[in-house]
Amino acid sequence: MNCAEESQLLWSVFDITGREQEIVRLEKQSARPEFWSDQETARAVMRRLAAHRKVVERWRGLEKKTVDTAELIVLATEEKDETLLDEAGGDIEEMASLLDKLELELAFSGEYDSYNALLNIHAGAGGTESQDWAEMLMRMYLRWAERRGYEVDVLDSTRGEEAGIKNATIEISGDSAFGYLKSEHGVHRLVRLSPFDSDHARHTSFVLVEVMPEAETDTDVNISPDDLKIETFRSSGPGGQHMQKTSSAVRITHIPTNTVVTCQSERSQHQNKDIAMRILRSRLLEMELEKQAEEKAKLKGKRIEAGWGSQIRSYVLHPYRMVKDHRTDYETGNTEAVLDGELDDFITAYLRSIAGRQDD
């Protein structure tokens, strides 16, 4: 398929004309005097409007570039001007690269792909080994976010007894953070010579990474106060005497779903409650997305557990070095770079693998 044919195909897939019609409708809706009286609905409308505008602007820009390049080729051919032909060739390469990126955006068709992301990292079976592996993964995602210019906030974490972390919740804020990071949802397996074993035996560790879109307050998830059970308790983690002597930690139970969220990383009970509510909203939103996916027969099956046979990616540091994604078969021997946050090739491979089956 040549560049023009691919452009025409993707143009129809993205339904640019339909998006332009939707922009007009949303702009009329946002211009009404009473529009901001319901701020939740208004924010949702403005989010959709911005998303449609972004897609249309990029495609209309590509359309203009195509027309200009075609005219340049005609002129260069008539004048037999090699310099102009070289310029047109560069323009074609540039458009092909842009088409490649736009094709990848087919994987961002989800309603919440443009949202910020919450990552929950849970050490699996293996004690100190898995807890150390969990901290290595947390650093990997922090470095990845830093490379992309995203904002990062470690909302909550629990240290391991000897090393590493038992769990952590990280907020990653930036354009399409959830759309990219949804590829990381699953069990990550590490094989290495243990630094905690006096015999330096080979160990296998598992960590579960959950990725959720960060729900907006009351916009995406409506939670009744009557459905909540809120408890306070003393923090069990590091933080000094203040956190140990006061009941600053918060546990919130959503009674209808029996979903429990805790936060104890902040000194203030109020701060911990706010963070716990943010996490709860996102978890309930994720549960709703899973329910919808089940109804569409798109879920992969039962809930994954941090153990054998369910890993999405393996990181092998001994007896050889390789990181391999089991969903796409993409692999690399540069384990140091991956653990330092170079994940884009893995993420791109996964997004391309799902782009062709969004409507299956």
C-alpha cells in the first residue's frame, strides 16, 4: 500500500468529516449561556471537543501537505529540477512518518485513553526478591515518564522489611498517559542471580502492575457517601514519630463492591483521605471498563494473579540477557536500557498489535 492509499484508508477510519460535524455540534453546545451551570457535563464536553480538534487539525494539515507536495512534484518534473525533486522526496518521507504515527493512534480509540494514569505496583510471591523487583519496576516507570516529560507523583508506597517495596501507587500525568501505559497492565517476571542469597542462586520473581485511568472527581464515577466506610489507623510505615503516634492512615471501603483502598504515605489524615478517594474513583472506573469489556467479549479471562504462567513480559538477567513481551514477541538484549526506562519500543509494538482489532 502506497502513502496515498494508506492516507485515504486512515482518513476513513478516523472519520474526519464526522469529527468536524461533531466539533460544530459541541461548539454550539458550549456556547449556550447555561453551559457551565453543570460543570461535570461541561468538562466532559470540552474534553471531547479538544480531542476531536486535535485529530482534525493534524489530518487537515497532512491533507494540505499532500496537495503542496503533489504540486511541487509536477513543477519539479516540468522544470527537470533535481533540487525540487529532492525537496519533494523529503516531504514524502516526512508524510510517511506522520502517517505511521497516525496509524498508531488507532490504538487510542478508548474513551479514557487521553486521561492521566494511575499505576499500582504489587510485589508477588517471593518475599524480598519480589519486593526488590517491584522497586526496580517503579524506578523504570519513573524514568520512562521523565523521558517523556510527564509529571509524576508517588501517591502511596509501603516499604519492604529488608529491601524494595511491597506496593506503590504512582500518578503519571501527561497527554495520553493512560493510552500508552495500558500496555503495561499485567504480571512482569524477573529471572536473575539473587543479590540477597548468600549462594547467589538463580531466582524468579513476579510483580503485578495494574494501570487505571485517573477518574475525574464526580465526572466519571459517582460515589454516594452512604456507600463508603472510612476508617483511620496508625501508619505502619516509615515517617517518624508523628505518623506512628497519630491515626493519620486512612482505609476506605466501597461497600457495594467491597473495594478497599488504603493510604498512609502523608502526615495528614486529610491528605491521605483525598489520595485514597482518588485511587478509589480510578479503581471503580477500571472495574466499570472491565465490565464493559466483558460484555463485548474482549476481556482476556479471569483476573490475573502475580504468579507462574500469567506474565506479559519477562526480564532475564541470567544466564543470558533479554527482555521479551509474550503478547507481541518483541524482544531486546539491552536489558539495562529497558530497566532505565526505554520502554517505547515495547509500548509501540503492543499498541500496533491491538490497533487492528479495536472493532473485533
